[in-house]
Amino acid sequence: MDPIDKFREYIKEKGLRNTPERETIIEEIFCTHDHFDADELFLRLRNKRRRISKASLYRTIPLLIESGLIKEVYFENGHRHYEQIYGYKHHCHLRCANCGKIIEFADDEVVKIQERIGKKYGFVITSHRFELVGYCPQCAKRGVGRKRRQLFTKERGKEAR
Amino acid sequence: MDPIDKFREYIKEKGLRNTPERETIIEEIFCTHDHFDADELFLRLRNKRRRISKASLYRTIPLLIESGLIKEVYFENGHRHYEQIYGYKHHCHLRCANCGKIIEFADDEVVKIQERIGKKYGFVITSHRFELVGYCPQCAKRGVGRKRRQLFTKERGKEAR
DNA sequence: ATTATTATTGAGATTCATTAGCAATAATAG
DNA sequence: CTATTATTGCTAATGAATCTCAATAATAAT
């Protein structure tokens, strides 16, 4: 099923109303598999002359999460980052602490741990977040991270663009 | 070694200066094993008549992270949450999406996955974050989460206090 | 299709966590 | 003890995310 249809289903079930703005947002998110944040998404839309207000964008995000189209993947540089999950098999992230490169991986053991721990503590587990952080082959080779890494330093103004 | 001594070591190594404010902050953090956020910590200090400015507190947090005393555990309700890691064995978190209860658990498989994935992609892995989210026995029994869960709704004003 | 109801939009104001600027203070080296 | 300069505390600034409110538009009912 199309993400937009999936969303329509959710909207109907909840007694909400669908709008072109919301569908435009979904289209934009699903035209690539990249991770995104609110501001990036806003700019992507604006570059395509689709003027959606930031308020609407922020208001739509929780709906997309609840309908199972996207999820929040991590919080970094002072804001939330999301990725689509609808239509993609579940995966975890491996991230380079130096260059920011992200690799998606899947490992069957993760689910087994989840089941084991859930049973042990009597929890009904609905989701997990597993992120590995380290240095990618290139950055590790250059010896980055041995000396000084930048923690907590909010980079200003999206240099790489 | 005492957390404060550990911090002094770090300060010396970095050529920084130690201050009573910083030691007061460390003392307060390590007098209990509770998770905390910046504002909670500020209030705990104020209740004990230790007046540290918020600016200093925020400036100290990255130092505590870099020196290995604490780490950021999750981002929720619009702000960061931390926990001490120095002197405690590594663990992961199991969190109830309804009541917020947090259980710390350890599972040997987590490290094995980390090693396996690191080797597979040539990464030097330095840390991981593994969080399971679901419903605790009590909340699951009451059927919470089947109907409507509150996502993204920032609760105002720390009700439970 | 027309109308009534009310969810949604957009623009701007607001909130709140976090950071930055600056003058005064105090930690360290010499 | 003095000089250097990191650190503090205050306040202002920033920026993500939320809220307000009047105007608009999606749906249901006619």
C-alpha cells in the first residue's frame, strides 16, 4: 500500500481530515530514503515551490509517527531527526562520531534480546532503538577520535550543503 | 577512584582549572544513582543552598561527559537527560511508554552484536545506545497503549514532584 | 450541489532549553 | 605575591518546537 493511502486510512480511523499539505509532505519524505529533520524537510519543500508553513509541518510530524510512516531516530545538534519506516524493513544504525556517516544494519539477535528482556521483566515491548557509535574505516585510519573529539559543539549553519 | 579525583585528573590533563562549583556539581550528581536533567540538577543544588548558576551548570555538563563521569541517555520532553556512568557497569534501558518507569538491564549479547557489526563494516566502535520501549506489567495489564498513547505531548510543569 | 460544522492552515507570537557575551572573580604557574 | 587567563554569574540571544487566532477548506448532512 502507498504511504499516502496508509495515511488516509489512519486519518479516517481517527476522524481527522486529510489535506493537500499533508500529502505533499508525505510525498516529499518518501521520494527518497534519506533521514531528515524538520528544517531540512521545510527547505526541500520550499526548493520545489511547495509552500507549507513550518507550523503545519511540525503539526504533521506527530501524525506521521502515529500512523507508522516515520519515526524519530535520534536527537542531535539540538533537534530531532526522523526517517521513514513504512515499507522499509526494520534496521539499526551505525554512526561515525567523526564524519557523521550512517550505516543501516540488521541483526537477528536484536529481536532475541528484546524478547528475552521483555519476558524477564514482564514488559510488552513495542519498539527499540539500537545505535552503535564509533569511527568509520576512513576516520579510524586517520586516527581521529584518539586525541580530541568535539562533543556538544553545535555546528552552525549546515556547512555541507 | 573517586569521581572527583577522576575529574581532577581530566582537568589537569586538559590544562583546565578546577573549581568548587564543579566539584559541588559532581558531588550532587553522585550522591544518588538517579537519572537527571539540567533543571532537576539545578533545583537539587538550590534546595541544598548550593547556588550554582545555570550557565555554569550547562557549561560543566560537557566536561563531565568528556571526562567519562556521565553520559546523555535520552532526549525527552524537550530536553536532555543524563546518568552517571563512572563506577557503574554498563547497562541498557527498558522504558515504559506509559508511566515512564525505567529498568536497567545488561545482556551479554549486546556486546557480541557490537563486535560482529563493527567487524563487518570496519568500524571502531566506542559506544552504543540500546533502549527498549514498551509497557510495564502494570500498564500493560490496564490495557494502556492499545487505544491511544500520547506521543509528542510535552507535559508542562513536572507534575510528579 | 449547498450548507453547516469544525479541523486545518499560515503567520506571528510564545515558550523553553541551551548557548553566547561580558565584566568581575579566582585558580594556577612562576 | 603577582600575572595570566579560565571560570563564574548575570543577562541577552538563539533556535527548535508549540500555541494563538482569524481565515480557509474538508467532510457530513441536507
